[in-house]
Amino acid sequence: MNTSTFDLKDKIVLVAGASAGIGEALSEQLAERGARVIAAARRTDKLDAMAKQFGDRIYPLALDVSDTASTASLIERLPEPWRDIHAAVVSAGHDAGGRAMFHEGSTDAWTDIIETNVNGTIRVCRAVIDLMRSRGSGHIVTLGSVSGIETYAGGTIYSASKFAVHAFTDSLCKDYKTEPIRVTEVLPGLTRTEFAQNRWGGDASKADSFYDAAPDTLEAGDVARTIIYALELPEHINIRQLVVTATGNK
Ligand SMILES: NC(=O)c1ccc[n+]([C@@H]2O[C@H](COP(=O)([O-])OP(=O)(O)OC[C@H]3O[C@@H](n4cnc5c(N)ncnc54)[C@H](OP(=O)(O)O)[C@@H]3O)[C@@H](O)[C@H]2O)c1
């Protein structure tokens, strides 16, 4: 039995949504472990700052997952030494303008949430799957949510988007059931990131009150750790779903 961990050193890992929160924490933890991280998001100034800190361990890549052309050209926009992507983690997602009673929601917000969380996740997976299949190895990790298995009032669109990510990832896993490609969905509970501030149009005090009112929250680094746990398991072990919450908010 192979009990050794999968060594991430020098492996290329794409993190979509690396400029903040879980994706940022994950990129840093991966770089600290010696992985080579393609840190992708729209805010390239934040990615450039990360690259400055970690040197050649981080390659910053402008990526808008809600844009088909941006995502489809992802690999061809990378320099040759960065193209052999071992793992792709899709952390790009948001609930901007989404926390509202259904009849109060804006159609633009709905479209953006679905376009980013659902279609964006699918686009990134499509961009890397051929490479993984032809190499005969790889690992795709999506960010679902506990909101993708349990709904809440005021979350019709976000929850629907995460139920879609849940179904997509589960089905994706079954598509490659017999191929040596791992597929994992990580489903975090409440995690203190830029997510809530973004949800409420940049209102930091509203976001802080929201997190402070919760009995307990995870930090971005906690979720990043669980993703690394899944990535580092020996290649014959595939975690399909990992629901992770703060101990004081189960
Ligand atoms: N925080 C929570 O409580 C929680 C709980 C469960 C699940 N999640 C999920 O975890 C994932 C990460 O969330 P987070 O909490 O880390 O939020 P965050 O701190 O707001 O970070 C979101 C990341 O997604 C990126 N992003 C958003 N739209 C994008 C787009 N169109 N193209 C590329 N990147 C995009 C952002 O980068 P740019 O703005 O620079 O593009 C940012 O890097 C999301 O899928 C979220 O739904 C979060």
C-alpha cells in the first residue's frame, strides 16, 4: 500500500480566484510547500504583489472566469514552462448583490453570480481537462459550499449556483471514474474573507457584523489547509467531497 503523500514540490497548480480569501491563502501555502502556482484572477495588482513575495514560485495570470475567451485561452497565454498544470483549484466565486429576498434581487446580480460561480467553474475545468487526460494524471478541485447542500432564506441565487457546482463536480468525478484524474469538491461553511464585503458592495462594517454575529467562523487558511490535504493524499485516493466548517458552527 502506498502511504506516502503526493509531493507538491515543483508541481504546477492553477488557482483560479487567487487574489483574495481562500484562493490567496491556498496560493501562499502551496508556494511555501514548493509548488509552482499560477495565481489567476481579475485583480492582477494583487497577484503581482504575491509574485513579488514568492518570486518564481508564483506566476500571476489575468483571468476572468465569466469570460469565455479569457478562460479558453488560459493555457496558451502561459509561457511554455508553466503549461504542464498538475492541479486546478477553482476558488473564483462570489455573491455580489445576492443576499436578498428573491423579489428584491437584481437580474444583473443573478446573471453575474451564475456566470461566475457555475459557468466560470465549468469553463476552467474545460480549459484543463484535455491536458490532464493526455498526460494521464491531474486533480481538479472545485469550491462548493454548505450552501450547495443546504439552502437558506435570502440565498436563492447563490445557493442555486452552489447546488449546480455540487452536481457538476459530482458528475465530473463520475465521467472520469476509471481515469487517473482526481476530482474533489470542497464545501466550506462560513469563512472570514472578502466574500461578505463583496456581497454587500464593499461595505466592510456590514461584512464584519455579519461574521461577528456567527457563533464561529473559519479563516481562509483553514480551508486552504483542507484543500492541500486532498491534494497531498497518495494518487490512488480521491476525496469526492469535503464539507469543512468551524467546530463552533457545525
Ligand atoms: N467565504 C465563505 O464563507 C465561503 C463559504 C463557502 C464557499 N465559499 C466559496 O469559496 C470561493 C472563494 O471565496 P472567498 O471566500 O475566498 O471569497 P473572496 O475573498 O471574495 O475571494 C474571491 C476570489 O474570487 C475571484 N473572482 C471573483 N470573480 C471572478 C472572476 N469573474 N474571474 C476570476 N476570479 C474571480 C476574486 O478575484 P478578483 O476579484 O480579483 O477577480 C477573488 O480572488 C467562492 O467560490 C465562494 O463561493 C466561500
